[in-house]
Amino acid sequence: MATTKSMPEFEFCEGCLWITDALATMWLRAWPNPEANEKNHQGEWRPFRPEFRLVQPESPAELTAHDYDHRRLACDSTDGLDAPTAASKQAAYASLRKSLLPSHAALLEPFTGYQWNMLPLLHERPLFSDLLQANPVLAWCVANNDLFRKLSARSPAFQARWHLHKKQRELLDWLGFPGGEPAVKLFKKFTPALASPRPLHLLQAALADGAQSIRQLAHVPRINWGALYLATDPRLRDHVTPGLLTEVAAQPTEETESQLAGMMMDALNVQKQIDPWSPCQSLPSIAALVRFHDRIVFEFNNRPPGFVTPSAPYPPPPLRGNSSVVPVTTAADLRKEGREQGNCVAIFEAAVQAGHRYFYRVLKPERATLCIMPGNSGDWHISELRKKGNKAVKPVTWLHAYKWLQWAKADNERPTQC
């Protein structure tokens, strides 16, 4: 008989948020003495540090694609939940927020994850509140210092207590971000959405290497994810200019993910396949980047037949399609998808054959190309979903693809008939 996963349950009771789902049971008390415990599959309660978002703005921005799986239990995600469960979740998280001091909730809400480690510091150390107001992303790094110091600490907040008296440049040095006062000024320009391990690890490496593009960021008035990604990724930073960084930093769509960095990466990968010896090209503006991408992708997708290497058969789709999400099962169809959609999916033929990704044609609510990839556990997740020309899809299309993914995973888990 087929089995289905039950909906998670959310409740706020006696000052604690209780969350129960198919994977775990947990309770969290945010104030006055922050504590979080999780019951494992053996029935044992153990302390844990939630990475998902606990406090959100009253008018939160819409989630992006990468939020759905990563923040399954986060307060700002109700996708995949039925109406009663969504309502109970919203009410429970609203009660959790009310248990905090309003001033502290306001300081936490801009951050999209890893808020937990800031709670004990706000409770115990007034100096941390001052730092959080003066340099928000630096304060977030201090609270989550184990992400940057290669330290397996049971309580990063405990480690941070002994360093809050230091100057900001000293805190950055302790965290492994060299650069002195220029680095402090750089951090003050960061939007709170940059408080995430991936972009800050890129920054850490770039500062250690003394990358020229980091110095270019000194002239950008505010720095979002897109600008930081372009300036720090070693595969991209030699192609950026101050003008491009300034334009990207002003784009609202580049706050939590970078479509433009992905576009540049794809174009450079395609260019290497067409001409491995092509010279390094500087891109002075977003318009120049788009033209470069479109030209390279067009050349690649319209190669003469003699330049297309025959490929081995594709493996069967890892997840079953349906009438609106159709698997691309041959190399010829993948090349056709690239031509129709103006993207470079055809360069990933070897990755598909190796089982590292798989592509689907999305037919509604709008035409798009979907890429899924397996995580470390082998569980498939959405990697990219783009319209023609790599343009962003509507939120309803993301939700449609996400619901298909959950349905397809559940379908794979159903036992076969004996």
C-alpha cells in the first residue's frame, strides 16, 4: 500500500515553538534563555542550533528557488502545506516573535538564516546589540564564527563572548577576513542577505588572495550577492569592471541569488568549448554581459553537425515526469531544448550521462527549462529553473516545479506491487 508523508505540525506552547514532522521533533525557546532541543530517531533529546529562519519582516520578500529545500521549516515558507497547517505555522512563528523584545526582533529579521546564535548574545551582551546596529553582517559572522574559523564549537556564541570588546578590524582578523579598515568599510556596505556561508567564504578566500576585484568594490555604494559573487569568484572576477559591479549592485533581483553571475559562468564555459584559447574579455556593463552570453550560446547551439560529438545514451530520468514537466531523455532533445530556449544546457551532456544532473521541459504555467541535481545524500533538488534566454520565472512557476518535485519524490518512494 502506498504511504504518504504527513504534514508537519507547528505549535507555540508555554513559551516554546514545537515542530514535528516526518524527520524530527524539536522545540525552541527564544527568550529569555534561548534553548533548542531535537529528538533523534532513537528518541533521545539533544541540543541543536537551528539554521532556518525564525524571525521575518512583517512584509517578507518572496522566496527564491534555493529557499524551498534549504529552509523547509523556516518561518517564511508555507509552500507545500495545506491551508490549516500553513495558518498554524504562521501563528506559531508569530507567537515566537512576540516572545522577543521588539527591538531585538527588528535586529534579527533582515537575516534569512542562522539567526539562532545571535539570540544568546543579544540576551547577555549589550555590546553585541551595538555591533549588530553598526555593522550587521560582521555581527552575524561573529555570532556564527564557527563557519569561518574552521572550529567545531558546540556554542559559537560562547566563543564570541570573549571577543566582543575588540575593534571591528580585530574581529575581522579573528574571523579570518584580512584587510583592516578597508575590509570593515566593505562589510558595512553588505546587504543582510549576504549573511550566508557561501558568499562570505568566497569573500574570505578573495581577501586572502588579494584579488583586484575586491578593491573595485570599494567604489560601489552598496554590495549585494550579485556584486560580491562577480567580484570574488576566481572564475569570474577577471572579467568584471567597476561599471558592471555598480550596475549589478543596484539590481533588486541580485539580492539573494545572482542570475547575472550564472549567465557569465555559462557563457565562459561555452566559450571554452568553442575556443579554449579565447582571450580574457572584460565586460563593462550588464548589457555587454547579456550580448556576450547570447552570442556565445547562439554559436554553440547552432554548430554544424560535423562539430557535434556523438554521445552515449542517457540514463533513465531519476524522477518521473508528467504532462507539464517532461524529462529530456536524449542528447538530441537536450540540444533542441538549448536552441528553443536560448540557453547552454547542451554543454552538460556528460554531466547528465554521469548522473550528476537531469533536465526537464516545463510547459506550464510558463515555458521553462528545469535542472535537478542530487545532493550529498542522493536526494534530488532543484538546481535551476529559467525561461527563454535564462530569464527568471514567475514565483508561481517555481511553486509548480517544487510541487512536482515533491510529488515525484513521493512517487519514487511508493513500494512496488508484489
